[in-house]
Amino acid sequence: MKFAKLLHFFLLCLSMIIIFSNTYAGSLEEKKHEFGIAPGFLLSGDVYISLHGDNVTQKNNFLIRAYADTYLIPQIAFGVYINYTTLNLEEDLEVFGKEIKKSDTSILGIGASIKPRFILSPKVAIKPGFNIGHRQFFGENEFSKWKGLALNGSCEIQYLFSEKLIIYEETGFLTQPHGGNVDTDVTFGPIFYFIFGIAF
């Protein structure tokens, strides 16, 4: 419910920006720095938890992603990102004799990215990206001890709406090839996501 209200507020703000924005820049290639934020959806996927002894299903879930990029050369962006989502299991899970519910655990990812930029027209560009970082689980349960290596892929389609505003759609995936703690391996996927956002 909170996510639905946040999404409605975001869409309202985006609509107001579009209505009142009337100054157009010449080209995306003129952009030297970008700061973007986007809500969206994380699709379902399998997560392997060694103590559980099998894969568990992470159901469709919300995802909020923000980034800051800078262009040392016009064709390549170097930047940082942050992701936030929650663990949304198909069913409650028992680990260390304790029942874990889907609402108990938040997941925060932070790291660095490299993104080539392909200019299709003065106002349209495609930015595929490779992201590497750290993923940390938070909650009042055993999951809060978990952490992992994040290797993610992404691809942005950008449209320069005004001098300062970029509207973009991003599709990508999250993986964790290594993680958990000394007692537990926690690895997964690719788990795909799609988001819609704005950048300045």
C-alpha cells in the first residue's frame, strides 16, 4: 500500500514537470552529469539458501533505484548506484529454528557502474550498463547477517524531454553469485526488473 501511494506521488510529480517544462536542450550528448531516480518492479526468481537446502521463490516486488553518472568522455559514463527492495518470499521460511516472514527483511544494494552511451538522435540514447557492488540484508532476524556480491546488468532508454529533464525506462537484472554468512550460502539468479524514472 505504501508503495502504491509512493508510485502515485511520483507519477503526479512527473506529470507536473512535463506540463510546466517548455525549455528544450539541443542534445543528450551535451549532458556531462546525470542524477536519476526510478521506481519499478522486480520480477520473481529463485533464491538458493543452503540452510534451507533448496531454492525459495522471491515473488514480484517493488524496486527503487537511484544513480549518479558522470561522463569523462561523451561515450562512457562512470557512476554509482543504490537499490532498495524487500525480501518477498512465496511462503514463510524457517531458518535457525525461527520463522521468517516476507515483511521482516529489507535489501539495500550499493556499488559502481560503467555505461557506454549510444546516441540514436539528439534526444534519444541507449545506455547499457555493468554494475558491481555490495548487497546487505536488514531485519530483526537471522537474515540481517546476510550480505553478498552484487553483479547486475542494466539498459536505459533515455529521452531528453527538456533542457534539464530526461525521462527513461530501464530494464535489467540482479544477481548474487556469492553471499550469505559463515553458516549460510545465499545466491541467486538473474532476477529481472523494469523501472521508469527521471534524471537531471
